[in-house]
Amino acid sequence: MDYIIRDLLRAQDMDGLEEVQQSAWGYDDRDLTPGSLFTVHAHMGGVVCAAFAPDSDLPVGFAYSFPAKYKNQMVQHSHMLAIRPEHRHSGLAARLKIHQRDRSVELGYDLMTWTFDPLLTKNARLNLGKLGARAVSYHPDWYTIKGGIYAGLPADRFFVEWDLHKEVFEQPKTPPSGEMALEATGTRAGTPNLELSGAVVLIESPRDIDALKKTDLSAAQTWREAHRMVFPHYFGSGYVVTEIHDTGERTFYHLER
Ligand SMILES: CC(C)(COP(=O)(O)OP(=O)(O)OC[C@H]1O[C@@H](n2cnc3c(N)ncnc32)[C@H](O)[C@@H]1OP(=O)(O)O)[C@@H](O)C(=O)NCCC(=O)NCCS
């Protein structure tokens, strides 16, 4: 479909974004970001952009960022990117991010930041492999969201930096190669190896955490616990996460010094 992407400014345009949040995340009212906040940031140096089907005024997806200070630098912090399930897999999220990037550059920004759940490995391919962002730190309990697609596990997040002047191109999908800091034992996380120092370190993550949560919640929890141990260690040792490898059966984060 030939989607149209445009910036939103008017308060009455923002209500539709609450419905997109509900359909994308399954949030209850408590966790929704209200339209009034989007309006304020749209007027106060943020970026609120949405995608529409050609014949409709109802948004099918949106991206939202606001001005923030990070490491002594003003950045756009992107708090939300969401596409309604029936409009996914057509490159729309990537197009919204590029639009959001272009607006941010016009506003004078060089860097965008955001967070995502390391256990949602498909998001990692979009953020790292397609957009070229990199994860630089790990934050346990970044939110206290308890409902929707995040139910059952603490809301930990990777913190991502995106250089807005870097050329965006999709990295080829390559097989994992490097020293193994964490891998599965059956469906559970194994014991992390915190002794590595090579150029590339690999950290496994379940390929489909939602399916694992449904069949074995305690196995899913072992991954959260192991990631809480292994990622902060390697970030603290000077590594950043630049890609995720998918073998078709397993997925591995790729960390470089
Ligand atoms: C993440 C999300 C915005 C992707 O939207 P989209 O329009 O389908 O994304 P695009 O078509 O631009 O890109 C697809 C890529 O996104 C990735 N992706 C992210 N989530 C995915 C999902 N649930 N299913 C499949 N692919 C997904 C894949 O890498 C895919 O690339 P591939 O086609 O090479 O496998 C959408 O799934 C969504 O709204 N999810 C819920 C909200 C959320 O998690 N937002 C945070 C994003 S960091």
C-alpha cells in the first residue's frame, strides 16, 4: 500500500495515536501516553509523525520523539514507534524512522536515542541491522509496565544511540562468529562467561520470547536474569552491540569492542 507519512501538530490529530498504542502494545489505560503530551512536544521541539493509508485519516502507525539531554548533548529521544499489526512487514517502521531522522536533522540534532527490550529480537534486527543504531547500555527495570505484550517479565531495556548523519543501509544477514559469552541450555539460558576479551563476543537471546513465555515462563525468566548479568558486564568492559545474527533457529547479539 502507498502509505503517506506526515507530521502531526493539531491536538485533534493526536487522539488516534492512543488507539495505535493499544493495538500495537495491548496497553491498558494506565500505560498509555496521552495525546496531550504528543501535542505539547509537537510544538516544543519534538517530532510526532504518523503514517496513513491513502484513503483514511486514521493513523496506522507513528513515531514520537522529544528533546532530551544525554551525555552533555541535546538529542531527540524517541519514546515510541508503533505500527498496527495489520500494517506491519511492509517497511513502514523503517520509513517512519527515516522521516523522524530527517525532521530531527532539520531541527539541528546529530543524535537520536531510544530504548528497546533485548528479548524482542525482531526489534533488534530493525534497530541495529536495518537502521544502523547501536546499543550502548543495559537498564534493568527501566519501566514498571506490567500489562500488554510485556506482561510476565521485568521491563528491562537496551539504550540505543543512532548517529543521524550515518548512511542507513540494511546490513547483510551473516552467521554468528565470535567468542560465546552466553548460550542456551535447552530452552533455558546457560551460565554466562564473563572472562572474554576478544574482538567479538556473542550473547544468545531466545528467538521467540513470546512463545517461550507461553510454554515455560520460568525458562523465559532465566534469559532476563542472564542478560542482566552478562550485558552490563560487557558494556562496562567497552563493548557495544552492533548487530543480531539469526541462524533460522537461534539468535545471537554481536558485541564489538
Ligand atoms: C516493531 C514494529 C514497529 C515494526 O513495524 P514494521 O512496519 O513491521 O517494520 P518494517 O516493515 O519497517 O521492518 C520489518 C523489520 O522489523 C523487524 N521486526 C520488528 N518487529 C517485528 C515483528 N513483530 N515481526 C516481524 N518483524 C519485526 C524485522 O527485523 C523486520 O525485518 P525483516 O522483514 O527483514 O525480518 C512493529 O512490529 C510494532 O509496532 N511492534 C510493537 C511495538 C514495538 O515493539 N515498538 C518498538 C520498536 S523498537
